Amino acid sequence: MTNKSVRFVKESDNADAHGEAYGKIFGIDFQARQRWQCALVRLAIVTRPFCYVEVLGCHGQQYQLDFLYNQYEYGQYSSYDQPGQSDMNHTMAELRTQLYSAVVADALDQLGFRNQSPRVGLSPLTITNSVLLGRCKTTLWADMAHVDPQPYELELKAVDECQPDDIFIAAANGSMRSGIWGELLTTAALNRGCVGAIVDGAIRDVNVISSMSFPVWARGTCVYDSLNRQRVIDIDVEVQIEGVCFAPGNLVIADRDGIVVVPQSVEEETLRLALAKVQGENIVRDAIRNGMKATDAFQKYGIL
């Protein structure tokens, strides 16, 4: 890894043909001088104290630049694969090993999205030490006061339409009238590649679902069948859990700390900020383990 000088300057956003790239990153000016021709800054994200910059060279090489913006002087370049879609070449499985709900919530805070986690007791009832991460497959539920003329119709349709890495979202307004998720829906969901369920209500068959290693978050349990008590009234629509919107295809992450949903409009920025903060927290943790006082570590790195 080669060290290169980095300093802040006041320049407008531009990239010239001689390899100098200037830009303003969330109000912080920077300058990065490249040794190659026609460098172009593709993306720049700041998370205190790190700045993350991708630079594309004229031969298609991709580089990553991280530096402490409260130290100003030095940065490091490292080779970096060409990013794919919003997951930056990280698979869902890789993201599950690197991210957790709190750091994603912190990244969303930085982007001004401060209400992305339901403040309600949705707990992991089947697997307690896992990180659930995937995309929302949404269902809207309602309590019933009459016999259902088409029992289970839409919930079965929703499960059958699940795609790999989907998370089944059951927005039931916290109703505990019945266990709307159980063993058979879990079996069908697993067959479709669904990786978990978040139920704003009750579930049942907890022991069997646990033995299937299928993570489910819910408010609690109820032994009663949903037949003629609750039913799905719509699928693949925006739903709310305690005022937080879950839209079809949104990225959602859940662990023992809570559940966080990421709007698609800021998914890429959120992932980059979250991964950068994980890196920063690792540095701070190592510094404290090596004897640095917590106050000094916060003053130096600005991460807590």
C-alpha cells in the first residue's frame, strides 16, 4: 500500500485531464493528486473521522482512499475492485458478517434519516445470535370479524413469490390475536430462498422453526391459528411498523439490538458509510486495547 499526500483545498468540483481531482465532500474540501492521467473521482463519502473516495484511473484501475480529515495531511491508496451495484461487490452473506443494526442506524443518521427503526419490542424469537439482512417482501394484515371466504390466499401467494435473500415483512399492527407465522410458512419460505421474517404481531411453532435455523423477529407468541382471525389484505405495498416505512425491495437488517430499514434512495451511501464506520470502530477499539484512554481516543478519532 503506497502513501500519497492529501490536503484540503477550496476548489469547485472538477477533474482535469492531468490527473488532479478536486471536490467538496459533504462540505469538506479535498484535493487528491494522482500519478496517472485523467483520474476521475466517482464517489466521495465522509464519516467522521474517515473520508472514503473512489478514484477511477484512465486505464480503468479503481482505487480507494481513506484518510483522517482531522489530521489533514496523509492518506492511503489501496487497490479496490470495480464496484457493482449498491452493495459495492459485497454479497448479502458478506454484509451479514460485517454489519449490524446500530452501525447502519448511525449511517442513516448522518444522511438525515433518523426514523428508520421501529421503537417497539420486536425480538428474535427463533435464533438470538444472528444478523438478519435482506430485502423486504411486504404484506399488510388485518384482524377479521367474519369467516374468511378465501382463507390464507394472499399470505400463500406472498410466500410463493419470495426471492432469494427476501425477508418476509408481516405488518399486522401489533395484533396478538393469532400466530400468523408458523412452521408451514417457514418451510415454504425456505424453499423460495427467503432468509427470515419480521412479524409485527405473534408467531407460533417456535421450537420447530428454531430447529430449522430460520430467524424470525416478532412481538411474541400465540397458539391460535390465523384462520378467521387475521388475514393478508395486500402484498408488495409500502407498510408501516410503528411509524417506520418498509417498502418492497428495501434493505433491512435486524439483530438483538433492533431492526433498521434502509430506503433505496440512500442504500449505496448508507452501506459505504456503515462499512467505513466499522473500519473506524476497529481502529478505535485497537487503540483503547493498546492502552489509549477512551477520552483521548474520542478526541483523536471522533468515534464512539
